[in-house]
Amino acid sequence: MRARWTRTIWQRYLLPLLFAISLITILVINSHPALSQAISRPIRGVWMTINDKDVLSDRARLQDAVSKLEQLRFNTIYPVVWNAGYAIYPSALTQTIGIQSFVYRGNDGQDMLADLIAQAHQHQLAVMPWFEFGFMTPPTSELAMQHPEWLTQKQDGSQTSESDAGEVVWLNPFHPEVQQFITNLVLEVVTNYDIDGIQFDDHMSLPREFGYDRYTTALYTKETNQSPPSPHDPEWTRWRADKISAFMTQLNQAVKQKKPNAVFSISPNYYDFAYKLHLQDWLTWVRKGIVDELIVQVYRNDLQQFLDQISRSELQEVKQKIPTGIGILAGLRNRPVPMWQIQSQARATQERGLGVAFFYYESLWDQASESVQERLSGFAQLLY
């Protein structure tokens, strides 16, 4: 009798309820392509940097590149659109604020970003424009020269720091005009191009030595009744990191309002470094639900150091919530990375249930110590 009663309850009530829940879930996912993509696909991406401009500007080379990536089972391209204070696409916005020197177009006068998107979509590859420089810009850029009031400074009044890109200055992420400029820049791309998402990296941040400009000092004093302390002070670190987090929340909302299905991707450094040294509290961003995809840059030659980084607890937490991957160095100009190192790191990453993204396109096979055929064969065995 009890078994019959239990079966009746299951058939009459629970089974229809579970069916309805499943149907609603399917409808929600299908109505949001980016959500469907984010749930179903592992990250298998590659960055296209300013060093790849020759590929991006040549339609025949770009077609060959996209075709190769599809054959090797890549699924996402992250092309640079913001570098050294310049938009790597025809930007009306940058011209309105006095950035006139460069208008990037292809060899045939084409819009390189639009061309890449069209070709990539034909090969079922997603395109997520990458705002590489974030708040960073060279001191000699038109952006820095024409808007000195947008720059922040160190406690001693100096404005520059050293980076992989050389000497740079930093736009003040707390200044409302800077926030509006970055927001407008992102929305220009989101509105004008058929993108699948956008990406920010470790430069959507601020080195902890900065924040002592007049505007930020006044704001901190107004809110705390104190003057800014030393760069290492934990409360000062938290205050600045929270301000950047608040801006990223607003930026996410602005993007989603324009294109709800756009993937909001970030590619920072590992968390302790990002937060303590660059005020980039990306773990909080994930927990607040404003990040749809995370790729942590782990550019290490030593395998044990690499394994230590990809085993960190925050990655274990995040991969339960959103697609999570590891950025792997495929090589640099004058510094090739051997295929065996790339394979060992990629396999270790995939074994841990994480996706992979490679920095950068031309170093996959064109700037390597092995032959092009050896590199292609190596990548053909790698992605699954």
C-alpha cells in the first residue's frame, strides 16, 4: 500500500513538477545564447595582440588563421581593441576627445574588428574584444597628454611606473570622467559590433602605490575624515579596491543593458597578487555575480610553480560558478616557449577541469623554435 501511495505521489505531483522545472530551465538558456554557451563549452581561447596586427589587417591571412583555429578545436578569440591609449578599430569616441593620430584599418581599408567577427562567426568561433590596457597608458600618448587631470599619482607626486609595456601612467579609476570615458569606450564596441562578449585583464586595476592625486585624496578625506595613509595600509587598500569593484559593477550593468547576452570576461593575475598589489578584488566580482568567465594568467616556466598556481583554493571556488580557465604563455617575440612545456601545462590544466587560453596567436606556431608543422601537430593533440 505504501509503495503504491509513493508511486502515485511521484506520478501525479513530483514528476510533472520536475518536468516543468526542466522545461523552464531549457527555455531560459535557449533565450540567452551566451548563457547556453557559457554552460556548455570549455574555454579554448587565444589572444590576438597588437603583435598580430599583420594577421588582422590581411584578409587572406586572417581567413587562414580562423580556419586553423577551428580545425584545432579553439572556440574563442580575444582580439585587442584598446592598447597604449588608442582604439584598435575606427572609434568615433576617441576622436571626440582629441585622439587623432592613429585610425587602425586593414590593408584594404576594412574595419579589422568587424572583419574578424564576420570570419570567426562563419567558423563557429566566439569573439570577445579585449580592452588590454584598461586604466594604463603610456605617458606620451595623446590620451595622457591631453587629459593630465585624468591621471593619478604616487605619494611622492610622481606619476609613472614600469610595466611589461615600458613606462606607463595610470588613469584615475576613481575619477567620474575617467569612469565615463572607459564606459563609453566599452559601450561603443558593444553597440557597434556583433560581439559575443568583452574582456578586461590585469590592467583594469591600479598599482597600490597610486591614488594620491588631488581628487582621490579629497574623496578619501571626505568619506573617512582621514588623509590617505601609506600604500600598504589595509584599510586604504580596501577602500580603493571597493571603489574599483563598484565601478566594475556599474560597467557590467551598462554592458548588460545594451547586450544582455554578452559574456563579461576577466583575465587577471592570481588573487593575492591582484588584490594586494593592484587593488583588483576579482574574487568579490565573481561572488557578486558580475563576471561570466574567468581566465587567470599563469605565465610560469617552472611546472611545479605552474601547478601550485592552478591549484589555488579561489580557482576551486570559482570554477563551481562560472567557466574558468588558465592563461598559458605560448611564446613571446625573441622568447619562444617549447611545445612540450605548452602541452604539459595545458594537460595539467584540463585534468583539473579548467579551460585554457593561449597568449598569443602568432606565438602558437609562427614564432617558435619548432617547425610550423610540429606546432600544429602538437596543438591538434591538445584541445578536447
